[in-house]
Amino acid sequence: MKKHSGMRPQDVVVLLKMVTIGREPWRIVDMASTLHLSQSEVSEALNRNRIAGLVDEEKRHLHRASLLEFLLYGLKYVFPALPGPVVRGMPTAYSAPPLASHVVSGSETLVWPYDEGRVRGQSIQPLYRAVPQAAREDRELYELLAMTDALRVGRSRERLSAASELKRRFARS
């Protein structure tokens, strides 16, 4: 049995992708391709998530309640995000859907640095380098990642909005 050496940021992205997949069958090769990760990175992420109790023993089904608990109460401590310099990128956190329509943040816009992005704002480092690409190709994943960033960087009001929306989405899928 492999030893659990702590979570890595891409482990969270793999879990969020599993949320978007739902109960549909999937293959590691397909997940790796859509997340712009290697197959071995996905496999190792699934193993770490199994050891952490976030997926079942076969590494095929998500423990949604455990993931939601981790996102709401642990994520900001394990993978904190601090706004950085103003760059061109892709909106995230409360600057991206679905929170952008619910949260008024003044003129502050948060973005993932991304060369193909069209918005300027304070940079937030994504959970891993290819997040903007994966998010651009999967709107549901994009929204989950943006809400996750709101939990990582947001103030109380933004965190509450993200938590409420995540709970709603986890309950319906």
C-alpha cells in the first residue's frame, strides 16, 4: 500500500472533474486529456484521494460529502491563494460565473494568468498551470474551479456565496 504524502493541488482538480462527470463511466486517459495532465498524474491523484477518503477503494466514485467538507473547511489552509500583480487572464473566484452575478466586488477583478485571456485583473495562481485551458474547454468545471478559488481567496461574503452554490450543485448531481 502506498503511503499518503499529502495532497497536491491537481488532486482537487481531479475531484472537481469527477463532480462534472457524475456517475458516468470514465477512463484515466480521457480525464488526463481533458485536464491537461499526464495519465500518471491523474492516477497518483486518485490514489492520494483514495487514501484521504475522498474517493472509494476502486477510485471511481467520489465521496461528495467528504469533498464538500474539505473544500469548505480545509482548502484555504492547504492551498491558499493571495492576489498578485495585475495581469491579463481568465476571470476566477467571484469575478467569474456563477458568482459574478451574485457578488458585487467593486472594481477588483481576479484572474488566472493566461496568455489567451481577455480580462485584466489581479492574478490568482490556479491550482495547477493548465487550469485555465481545462476550464476553457469545460464550462461546468470552470464554474466549480472559480467557486473553489472564491473559497481560497474570498472574504466572508464571497466564501458564503461560493459555499451555498457548491452545496446546491453537489446535492443535485
